[in-house]
Amino acid sequence: MFNRRFLRIKVMQALYAYFRDEKADIKVAEKNLFTSIDKSYELFLYILGFLNNIQYAARISVEEARVKRLPTAADLNPNLKFVNNLFLTALNDNKHINADWTNYKVSWQNDQDLVRKVFNEIKNSDIFKEYMKSEQHSFAEDKKFIQTILESFLYEHELFNFWFDEKNIYWNDDYYYGFFFLNKWLETVTETKMPAPQLYRDKEGDEKFIADVFVKTILHSAEFDTIIAEHTKNWELDRIASLDVLLMKMALTEIIYLPNVPIKVSMNEYIDITKEYSTPQSGGFINGILDKIVLDLKKDNKIQKTGRGLLEG
């Protein structure tokens, strides 16, 4: 599920914390890195679980309206389209997802006030009213409506955001990716197929990639300082943004010490991450420095890539 871009960002965050802590232990830091990635999957499961809970809130709302003192005709004969939403019903019945909710102890039981508040906002919206009036009732339409809820209500909902910030301070950075990967997963879901979400696309390969980038960047940090300094002679190393230096070190780890990752992929990934997390000028600066470094490393035959096309870049 989590792509390599996201995994690189998690490694970057862990390395940034490691290098700022003089007493950091590499084994402990590596373990915390994997825990952080696992927690990101937990965030994904919480968002998915919230969808399941708003269907439950709708069911409770219907039952409460039926037994109130003076029910209306609409209360006694309610529109059950959302209560019977085909996607949410399939989600509730999915054994693998239910097992993950149990294993990760994902529950909204103690936060039903938030669930009901958000559901009432959805219920009173024009989007919900249009959905309920539609005579169509297909899995595709029901799934599309859930995607609309995610985009129009939950992603920027202040209280929903705040709940995640309070639950885990590290989730603030992962919040966007939780929604991004949920939408990607939803695209794969059909009426006859609800694939089980997986933490990693390739568990063995991804875990090795994470550990290699993290550990080797630390072990070769001094070597990379020298290489970067040689190619930034008009700059003092401590004048370059520390995050830019870190991202160049991570790129060099992949370029020199990860033989199965193409040079071009490593460079493009870190330049893009720089644009997102560092200064506006950092992308061009890092691109220029890495280009010069790679050229010299190739001349000195210090890059050994396995597989056709991996040396290009």
C-alpha cells in the first residue's frame, strides 16, 4: 500500500531526529522508524473505521426517530439508502479489515459524539440530500458517495483533524497520506472484489529498502559530508540547509550503496521531496549538486548498479 515516496519521507523524518539527538542509538532509532510506519497504517485504519461508524450512526438515528414521541410519516418509513450503502455494508462484512481493526485496537466507541456530529453535518448537506433522492442504488454509486464524503467533509474537517493530532502527535504529517492511500485503495474496490489493504506492497523488499537507506545513511554520513563539501566549494557545509544536506546523503546512499535502485529514480524522488519539505530554491540546488557528484562518481567507477538501465541518470 505505502509507496516508496512515502517510505523515503518516513526515513527522512527518522534520520532528521537521529542526527539531532547526540545520544541517539541506531538500533532503537531503527525500531522506532518501523513503529512509525506501522502507526501510519493504523491511521489509515482509523479513517476507514470512521466510515464504518457513520453508517452505524445513521442506523441509530433512524431507530431513534421511529420511537420518538410523535414520529412523522418519514420517521416511520425512512429512506434507508445510506443505512444500506452497499460499499459500507461490504466494508463492515470484510473479515480481513475487521481483523486489522481488532489487531490494531482501532475503535471509535469512546468518540461517538464526534461520529454523530460529523454524520449530522453530512446528513444536512445538499450532497447527502441529492444522494438520498437518487433512484439509483448501485455499488459504484454508493462507493462514489463515500469518496465524496472523504473529500468534501472529512479531509478538512477541523474536529476530525484535531482528533488525530490529539491521538498521535506524529499523525499530523501522515494525515494527507492516510487519505491519499485510502483513495488509492478505494479505486481497486469493486462490487465483487474488496482487496485486503496491506502495509507494504512488497513486505520483504520494502523493509530491506527502509533499513538500508536508514542505516547506511548514518554509517556513511561522514563520507557523504566530504563528497558534498567537495562539490559545494563556494558554500560552507553548515550554511546549507540541514534538511538539504540530509536529503543529498539519502540520495547518495541509494546511488552508491543500493545497487538495485536506478540513479534517475533516486535523484527525482529526493528532488521532489525537497520541493515539498525544504525551501523553494532547494530542488534546483540539490539537482545541480547531485548531477556533478554522479558525474564524478561514474568517472571514478564508484557506482555499481545491477540490472539493465540502472546506471543511467
